[in-house]
Amino acid sequence: HTVTGITLYTYAENWRAYKAQIAAQYSGARLKVASSPPAFTFGQTNRSPAFLSNFPLGKVPAYQGDDGFCLFESNAIAHYLSNDALRGSTPQTSAQVLQWVSFADSEVIPPASAWVFPTLGIMQFNKQATEQAKEEVKRVLAVLNQHLNTRTFLVEERVSLADITVVCSLLWLYKQVLEPAFRQPYPNVNRWFVTCINQPQFKAVLGEVKLCEKMAQFDAKKFAEIQPKKETLSKKEKGGKDAGKQQPQQQQEKKEKKKEEKKAAPPAEELDECEAALASEPKTKDPFAHLPKSSFVMDEFKRKYSNEDTLTVAVPHFWENFDREGYSIWYGEYRFPEELAMTFMSCNLITGMFQRLDKLRKNAFASVILFGTNNNSSISGIWVFRGQDLAFNLSEDWQIDYESYSWRKLDVDSEECKTMVKEYFAWEGEFKHVGKPFNQGKIFK
């Protein structure tokens, strides 16, 4: 369909509105953007009875056609303003586009908001929430990086609404916090992102996007300026008995500290739209919390393994300190060796899996090896997990790759286990069960 005579209500630099604006650039829809007074004043226009009769939530972007057709919700507006090429030309491709649009909303936006908002002064800083958000962002980027390993764009070989949506949801991350060192492990995502923002249709809306050079931090001053000043009565105004007296320095500092701790994130209505809700993702429970404390200090073994000789120091240390009750050892073998082609791509499979298991590192160690050569290879590894069960079952986040492997729990007292641990940890030996030469290995630690 050809869409003409449209007004898009929004505020300036609203990344949600960018989706519709870029889609319109591709489809040729003539879009009038009302983002500044008198046409639109955020906080006033969108609270007026006339606006609310068309858009009951008062949210922007909001779309209004000359024919009176109205839409709220940015994804619906972007979809409506797209052409078939952007939406996906077959039922399969349009479903894939929808998949990535949903991915942006459910996987990218919550951690991006939790991490970026405090750096913009929109939200109070919470160290735990920020650290958790960083880990979530790593997971998301790893998924994208794996997907883009053999692709230029997310769906088919041209820009679609999938690319537009995911790029817009990553925009603030790339502008504010993804400094070069943080984004370096995700070369495919960086290449794709830069390719997209340099397309003329993206540029017409976004202008020049400057990638972050130094990770932005929480700015307490900016936060204080943005938050409405709460009028509080001082003790003096209340006419208290000791109103005029100066409090001792120590007491004053204690009070300040308590006040600081009590300060919560601003209420939802003070944040842009419903983003406060998105930013406060439920805290995930530690999947290993139910297990008793173990005497085996995994970090100590990892240090030995990283810094000292494997066969003479690390392996003996491992067996001297290994806790048979608290940990288990597993053999995992890739189930589809016939699909393994070029060895570098097979290695990417291992790296991708490791990246997606980032949160498991504290309670696991693995040595995974690629054996053989191009078009004749296999992947297998030895994994050490906390607990007696296969750790992947403890968290949905860890289940992306593990079903591609067959798993076997090893008897820790058997000769087979001792030999396998020695050979896989040292990357040398006969590897009798494999029948292919060692190619390269990767360590999960």
C-alpha cells in the first residue's frame, strides 16, 4: 500500500520513532514529523483530551493519517509504513522479521535501559542492576554475532524491518557505553551495525552516529538536576526544639548515607514512557544456590591452570583438591560432525557456545577440542560442573547449544576419566576414542 499524508507525533531524538522514520525512507511514505512546539509539546500535547481520544495511553510515537487512521506502538507504526521488501516477502521471512522485532523488545531493551539510563541521568544508579545488565548485553551481542557470522543482514540479503528495529534498539548502547574494548569480541555485530547506519535511508534519519569511545558512567549531578526537587521541611521550619543547633559532623554524615541508601529509582511516570518498567528486569536467582558449599576452590585451580605447567602442576592440583560430592565431570561430543565444514567455522561454534554460557563460568571449567581437518572433523570436550547434574538444565539461558551435544557423566575414579582429564586439559595424548588428529582447543574458564 502507499501511505500518504501522515503525521508522526514524537519528541526529538526518540529512538522508537526512528524505526518508523527509517521504514518510511525505504518505502517512500511521506511522513510529517511533529516533534516540537507548536505542533507537539511532549508532556502537554500527549496529555490533552483530543490526543488521548485517539491515543488512550498518551504514548509516543503516535501515528495519524489524513484518513483518520490512528496507530500507537512503535513496532506497529513501523510495520504499517514499511513495504513488502522490509516486512519479508514470504510467510517464512516475515515471521523471521517478527522474531527479530520481538527479540529487540524482550532481549535488548531491558538490559540496555538498565545500563544506559543511569548514564543519561534518567535513572538512579544501582551497581548490581548495571553489572547484571552488562552480562545480559554480552549474551545478546553473542547471539547476534553468531547469527551474523555468515550473513550481511538479519533476514535475507538486504535490509529489512528486523535490521531497522534491532539497530534502533542498540543505538544508545553504541553511543553511550559500548566502548571499543567491550564491543571488540563481537566483530560481526559491529560490521553489521556500521553497515546499516551508513545506508542513506538510515543516515537521513539518524545523521552521523558517533560510536562510543569511553564508557559513560552514572552522573549524580545530572541525575539531581533532572529529578524534580522534592520540597522537604527542615527541622527549623518544623519548629523543633533543637532547630538552631548544628549537628555533629559524624551524625550528619550518617544521615546523608542513610538518605542516599533510601533513594530509590524515580517512579515510572518520571521516566520516558514505560521504560522504567523495562529497565527493572526481575533479578535472576543463582541456579546453584541450592547446593551445599564445596571445599574445591574452582578459581584456585583455574589460576594454576592458566599460570603453571598443566601436566606437572595443574592436573595434580585438580585431583588433590577435587570434591567428588560437590562436583561432577562430563564428556560432551558434538552430535552432527557431518555438518562441520571449514575448521574456522567449527571453532566459531565452540566460541559462540562459550559466550552464551558466560554466567556459568564461576561454577564450571571445560576444555573443548576440534579434531581433524576441513570437512572431516569432530568436536568433543571435558566439562567440570558444580553439583552432580548436567548444569545446563539449571537455567534456560544455558540451553541454546547443549542439545547439539551428547553428554556422558564420567566415573571420577575410573582410568578412563583420569586419562581424558589429562589429555583434554593438556591438549596432548593419544585421544584413542577420537581417531582424528588434534587441530585446536578452547578453554572455558
